[in-house]
Amino acid sequence: MSDDLQANGQSRGRPRDTDADSRVLRACVELLTELGAEATTMSAVIERSGVARATVYRRWPNREALLIAALREVKGRGPVPLTGDLETDIARSAEQARHILAEERFRSILPLLARDLVERGGRRREGSATFHRVAPNHRRLADVYEELAAGAGLRGDIDGELVSDIIIGAQLARLLSTGRPPSKRMTDQLVEVVLAGLRAPAPSAAPAAAASAGDASDAAD
């Protein structure tokens, strides 16, 4: 039995206040949308949410942790569990990206997120850490791809992060170019194109055919 449970099945300690969590995250998203990231301070969130400072800091120890939690909240879903079947995982990750880009709240703070990531990009380690907290499956899918690609009949010489970049980047480009989230048809076609490009080419029969022709010529001589 978990240490968090007593013998009667009741949890030890103070139960988590999910209503307070919701109020804090909602206040954080509202401030991000209305005023931008710089003005979304811990104090501003506490004031707008009406939740006690100690409660907020117990749940989110610093501003970055709170902002990341708010970004995950507006995505509307958690990371897709990876199965180890690369073609399935690529398809599901692409569909996940489509659903996230369709979330109105996520689109409302996307400009702020993009600016923040670009600014942090000058501090590479910090920017990378923030991006992978917001999009945890980006690196996970890349790692799984690099580990399993060759055995799955896919190109093992491809940078795994490039696969993640393509399935996210192409759909983001569609949103930016049209103002509308990618359609399911577009995402399905994207997956088809990506998988077609990743499948390892079959060994060419041309060299073997040329060798056979040469042997036949030698025999004729």
C-alpha cells in the first residue's frame, strides 16, 4: 500500500484543493492573454485568483513552474503515451498536435509563447528546457525513433528531432498561413508523406542485374 494512504484508505495530510488550482491557472491564463508574460507575476496571479499566497507557492514554487502549468492547461490534454510502434506513435503525435492547435485558448497565447521561446533561445539551455516542458513528447518521440527506427524498417540516419519538428512545424505553418487550425485531412496527409519519406528504401536490384548480365557476357565469350 502506498505511504500516502492509511489503512482505511484515506489519504494522509491536507487534501488538494482542486478548485483553488483551477482558479490560479485560470487567472494565470487570463493575465497572459490580457497583459503578456512579463506582467504575469506570481503576485498578480495571486491577487486575481484570490487564492492564498502560501497555497499558490506550495503548488508552484516559482513563476516558471506556474507558467508552464498554465500552458499545459490551455493545451487541453496531456502527452500521448508512446507505444513503441513508430508509425502509430508518429500518427498519434501528429493528431495530438492538431488537437492542441485547435484549442482556442492555446492559440490565444501562442504569440506570447513563441516570443518567450525565441527570447530564451539566445540562452540555449534555458530555451530548450522550457520548450521540452511544454512539449514533452517532442524529445521523447525523437529518442524512441532513434532507438527503434532501423528495426522498424525506417531510416536510421535521420535525426529523431527532425521527425518531431516536421509533424509539429508543418501544422503550425498551416495555422500561421491560413489563420485556421489544420484539418484532419491535412494531418493524415502529413503523416502519409512523413512515413513515406522515412521508410528505408529497398536494396536496389540494379547492381545484381548488372552482375548477372556481365556473367552471361563472359560465358558467351
